[in-house]
Amino acid sequence: MSDDLVALLAQRLSDPAALAAQVTASEHPELAETRSLWHPQSLADGHAGVGLLFAALAHGSPEHARMAYAHLSAAVTAVRRPAHEGLYLGLPAVTFAARAAVTQPGEYASLLTKLDEQVALVARKLVDQDAPRIAAGTAGARMTGYDVVAGLSGLGRVLLAAGPAHRDTTELVLSHLVALTHPVTGPGGRNVPGWWTADPILLSEPDGIPGGHFNAGLAHGIPGPLALLSVAYDAGVRVPGQEQAIRDIAEWLLARRGTDGTGWPNIVTLDQELAVASGDRPDLGRVRAGWCYGTPGVARSLQLASLALAEPEWNRQAVAAVAAACDQPGGERGYDDATLCHGLAGLTTVAALMSREPGGEQLSEYVGKLTATLIQAADPDRPFLWPATAPIGPTTAHRPGFLDGAAGVALALHFALNPTAPVGALPWDAALLLR
């Protein structure tokens, strides 16, 4: 049944030109919000993201390989590069999808040589922009400078996959993220962790948080650097201070769970951070279990750290937190969105991955329930089977892409139920910094 749904969605997404026309024309009223988000070089909502679905399915399937090639071609043919590029937008997004589509040595080699060089340039530019602040020990990290979606954590994952040819830039990125963990002098002259930021959490909140904050979500917060540093360390790519940085971030996260001891908040405010540092236990709150913010993303980053440094207690606490998230009131049916970013597919993917690691076996019992709910959520009468919650308002939006759309749901479902399915040298879920 699940493979039938994936095949049906793949059929509907197979023609890049027809899909782009369908989305941008907004013939269906509920497509209106998707139209403004679509960009051919977007991993979230564009040909790069849809191509990632076919890239992941291409291993052992020439038909899907051809579809991946078609979407990658549409992403780079007569397309203007966006002004700001990161893992989820621009040439880095295309690079990730292309490398995930490699099914045999030499495939896409010429394209990837050119794309990898562009990713390295984008990464070096971000490092150069922030290096003076880091060197001076000045507070004020920018989330878009270090996070998974737009910053160095996401770019670093692409470069790590590029191998020895770009090892120097990869190590530069890792060293910069290590430096990000060093204490800085924050507001009021108090020492705080180096990832303190005055940035708003959302663009819809331009005034930010009084006193700034410490972002605790995998998409935009410190779990992103933790995941990259850990994956690189486990792969043998190491720089001075990397192990200590992993330990510092992991221990910071474990000490800042919600008052129930399991879930994590979106952010830790400056006042909360100072209270925790002084030994108090303020009510940090918690959010629903998503990849972008909340327990699943944070827990997987901790599990990656535990695997890298052989710290089984970190893994035990991470697994227990995900089990608690699966057991929360409403469980797998408590989601109004099926997608990867903040919906059920994100929790499903994390639970499936964590259950396959040593010490994560107890999560296996939840995977069946999660995938059954994803199957039930599919509606063939919808344009892309799984609708998403619209960015604005309590309505639905039909989005074909990876992060907030149907392609990501299909990937989560397929690989949760087919754990031995081949994924190639760069797994699709590495785009989420989950490995």
C-alpha cells in the first residue's frame, strides 16, 4: 500500500514542466500560497526538492533515475540563482540532490565538480563574514550564518559528502562551528554560550526576543552544528577542539530540557539561560515533536553525538525523549500536518533512524503506528496526496516539495517501511542533518 502511494505521487510529479505550471498557475485555490514559495532551485519547494525524491528512489530504478535527471536539469536550465544561497536554496540545494542521485561512479561527475566549487565559495563567504566577530569574542551569532537551512551546518554537510577535494573548506567550516561554541560577553557583560543571537525566531516576529535567545531547534539552532560536528567526527574528519565542542553542546542541550525532563523548547531566553547557569530550573516549556523544533530533531543530534564519542548515556536519554514524544497525548494522531519539517513525517523519520542504532530498539514499536497514520493521511483526490498546513492561517496548501511538501512525506514513508532500501553514498535524510 505504501509503495503504491509513493508510485502514485511519483507519477504526478514526474513531468517538471507540467508540475511547475501546475504550481505557479495556482489553478486550484489552495495552491495560491505555494506559488509564492516555489523556486526551481529550492530543496524545500522546487525542482531540487522534488528531484531529491526521485534521486533517493533512483538506486535500482532507471525510471526514477531519469526523472531525477529531468528535475535536476529543470533546476539549472535558464534559472537565475537566488541572492542568498544555502542548503535549501540555490546551487547548494541542486548539489545535494545531484549527489544523492549518483547510482554509479562517475555519474554527474562534471556537474558536481562545478557545483561543489560553488558550494565551497558560498561557505567561505559565510565564514569570512563572521570571522571578525568570532575572533573578537563579540556576541551576536546570526542563525542564517550557522544553521542547517541557510548556514554553515547545511553547507558543511554538502561539502563533507564532496570528499577530499574540498576537505580544506570542510575543515574551515568545522573550525568555525567549534569557535561558535566558545563563550562570549553577552548583554550586561555576562558570559554566555557563543551561539547567543539577537535574531528573531521568525520573519513574522521582526522585533526578536528581548535580551536575545539561544535557539534549540535542529533547523535553525545549535543542534545543527552538533549534528554536523558529530557526523564529521564519526567519518574521521576532525579539527582541533571538535570533540570538546560536541561535548559542550550535548551537555548544554541535556541540561535545558523542559521541566518534565524529556522535551526541548524552541528557544532558551537570556533570562532562562542565566537562571539555568546559576543552578535554577525555570519552566522552559516544550513544543510539539517536529524535526525543525522540538524533541525529534534535538534527540537525533544527541544520538549522533553519542555515536561519535561513544557516550551511551546521551543516547539513552535521547531515545527516551523520542519515546515520550510518541506517547504524548494524541500520539501519532495529534498532528495536523504530515510533512517533514514540523509534521508527522519528521517524527517518523527520526524514530525509524534512531530505532536502527544500538540502544534505540525500543522505538521500533512506534514506527508501525507512525507509518500507518501517514498512509491513512494520504488522499488520492488531493493534487499531491498529502496536503500541508498553509504558512498563514488554518488552511491547507498543496505543496509538492521536500521539506514542507508531499515528496518528503513519500520519502519518510517509503524508507521507514523499507529499511534496507538502497540510498547511495549521500542519504536523502542527510539534508535534514539526521546522518
